[in-house]
Amino acid sequence: MSRFSGFPAHVEAHLGRIRGAESPEVGDRDRGYHLVYCDPAHGAHVSVLTSGLRSHTAGAPLPHELVCTLYAGQERYARHLTGVIAELLSESQSRVGPGALIMNDRSLLPDTEISGALAAPHPYLGEDFDVLRDEEGTGVLRIITLIPITRAEAQLVARYGSDVLYDRWEQYSSDLLDVHRGAVA
């Protein structure tokens, strides 16, 4: 039994039913990971996560997968953000950890101010979601949430740290499931 065998059950317990997955084959190449779609029972939002990216993140304290959770009507944005960042990490053979900024020079999601993501614990799920544990309770996989952010928010994090951004999100009751939310920086 693989040390990651509990991954599907873990995902469904926290994110909802796995609806399906995109093949790792894109055109004539194999990107090495699936993009998996999960829907909670209430249907208000969707999560898009990688499965297989962990094989490209060797050397990290824990291998990892990525997830982005947005409103159900914004699924294409969640898919785009997760796919672009997974592709970047895969091609560059890079790893990312909580607190990392992954930014683009211009808007990354069409018709939004979103220019990148903050790698973070999931803002709406408990700590139990962020690390998959084996039967002995040892962490075997980190699930890193991609929170879409604007260029101004990224600059705030770069200058003052992510705690300041979290404080602003709380102060303004920011809805982190909405890519059309206003920037708080």
C-alpha cells in the first residue's frame, strides 16, 4: 500500500466529492499530474487540486500538492490558477511552501485584478486538511492552498509579511473564495 493511498479519502472528507480529473496528457506531452475537481455537498464552491505533482517536489520537507477553492461559478479561474502554478513548479523543478508568493507581471486571471497567489494553509478548513498523515500519524504529504491575490496585496506581503495581509482580510471581511473581491492593500 502506498503512503499516499489515503489521499482520495482525505480530499473527499475535506473538499467534497471528487467529480472528475483531467488527464495528465496535454497534447503530445505528459505534464505528470492530474487536475482534480471536487464539489462539496452544498455546491457553493469548487476546489481544483493537483494529484501527482508530489512526484515533482522531491526534496521538500514534505512532497506537496496544490489546491485552489473558489465559488462554483469561478471554476475556470481555480483551474487556471492551479494549472499555471503547477506547470511553473513542474517545469522549473521548484518547490513551494506556506507563505510563498507566486506572482505574474500582469493580471493572471482575465477580468480580475488577480496577479498571482499566496501559498498558505486553507483559510476555511482546519489544520487537519493541510497535511495528509499515514496510519501512524506521520505527515506524508502537504496540501498547499493557493489564495488568489492582487499585485498590491503581494507588495504588502513582501514589505510587511503575510500576517499584515491576513489582518487586512479580516478587517475588511474579505471573501477569499471570490476572485472579484476588492484588494485590501
